[in-house]
Amino acid sequence: MPLTLLSSPLQGFTDFRFRNAFNHYFGGIDTFYAPYIRFNNKLIIKNSYKLDLQLENNTELEVIPQIMTNSADEFLFVVDYIQELGYKELNWNLGCPYPMVTNRGMGSGLICDPEKINHILERVHKETDIVVSMKMRMGYENPEEILDTFPILDAYPLKNIAIHARIGKQLYKGGVNLDAFGKCIESTKHKLYYNGDITSVSKLKEMQTRFPSIDHFMIGRGLIADPFLPSMIKNDTTEYPENRWDIFREFHDTIYQQYDAALSGPTPIKMKMQGFWEFFAQSFSNPQKAFKKIKKANNPRAYQQAVSEILKNG
């Protein structure tokens, strides 16, 4: 069974600059999901999200836009917007676990409201011809919540449901619940994608053995922590390329320069790269030490020096 790898969207990380550089230097991802579209107050899409979906910024990749909403009107507005750009699929995020989202009845906080999910899907399927796919958690409070949505989801021609095998309340703490994911496979007719804690080639193989019917796997944080992971999975190897750190350095410098040009001033670029290094550091023998070096770098020159030292020690 051929294996399909997807990049899970991470707000603040996996925009077009990251996606294009990642694809160029590492490869291995078949489809990228764009971070969910965000609005200014009244249905005005923020410029950075417009930029992220412009076709000229996504010429090399298959990219699927994503929405996070609990409003049918908002959903329809975004469908019009992305269809004008030429996109044919919209992914609906019912997975985000963060309280500022879930407290407003969105992301994984919407899974407990099958009626509202039904209302939105009904309008979208009646009023548009967009292909809808879903990104979900098991629920917010407990992993049974998703099971109550399946009778409704099964009534619509969804392309797939990608499930992160945690509940929203967990955020990213604790392990994934593979028993609950197994129950999902038995409870819906839809094609399921697996997401959650794929951080190594052996972890992916473990999931394939456990769930032989699953052939689409979504990688989120693991893809930033180890950008070589998708291509290693595809090539069925645990060996890194000999020039591993040279490739990583070129990738790093590419995104650094692009973000530096897009952001104004030394503080935003420092915060941006610090966010990335929380993940990148996990690839190094002493993650805490590597991340500490980055945090201590107070200006661009000190930052570049810190990066060079970290890479030299591998």
C-alpha cells in the first residue's frame, strides 16, 4: 500500500515560506495544509493569510487551505474566497486544542455539538460545490465525543477525516489514545488519516502495524523537530544524509532571510526563530543546551554565531 504523508498545519510556523523551503531541501511531504485562515473583525481576511494562499507563493506544492469556524456564513465566505483563487478543497479544523479557541466553541470545542456541525455542513453542501475535509481531535472532554459526530459526518461526501489521537483538554500532554483511534476506524465509513506523535521512522512503522487500513499519515510538530523525517519514512531508512547539517543550515538560512525581510525589526525575527528552535533543538544531542544558546543571543550577529556553534557540535 503506497504511503501518503501530509504536513499538519501549525499556526505561526507552516506558512508558504516554510513550506517552500521545506519542500526544496527535504521533500517527502505529498500535501501541505495551510494554517487556518484568520479574520480581522468583520470577515476581512488578514493580509498575511491572503499572502499565504496566493497561487504564485504555492507553485511547487499541493496546498489545501483550512478554516476554523463555528459559523456557516463565515465558512461560505471563505469558500467563495478560496474558489476564486482556484482551490477546490477546504479543510475544516475541529482539532485546535487551545482554550482561547475552544472556549468560543471552535476547534475541538465544537466536537461536542453535532447539531451545529450538521447545520454548517448542510449549508456548505447545499450552497457550494467545495470539497470538504476535516481535521479533528477525539473530542474536548473525552474521546467518545467524536463517535457522536460520525452519524452526521457519514451523511456528507467528505473527502477524509484526519484525526489527532488526543482530546483537546490534553493540549499536547500525555500520550496518544490509540484504542480510541481504533474505535473511530470501526465507527465511520469515511477515509481516516492518522495524526499524533509521529516523531521517528519506527513510530510510523508502529502505527502502520497497529492500523493496517490507514495509508495517510499526518505529521505536525515532528516535521519541524526533524525535517528529514518525511523523506526518511518514504525511503524506508533511519540513516541521515552525510551532509545533514549542511542541508539543515541552508534551509535555516533560507527561512531566516525570508522572515527577516518580511518582519520589521530585530525583536520579531528573534521571536520567530526562537519559536522554530523550540522544535529544531530536539534534533540535537543536548536540546536544552542548544535552545538556551538561541535564547541568550540578543542580536542578529550573536544569533548567527549561536546557530553556527550548535551546528558544529551537531
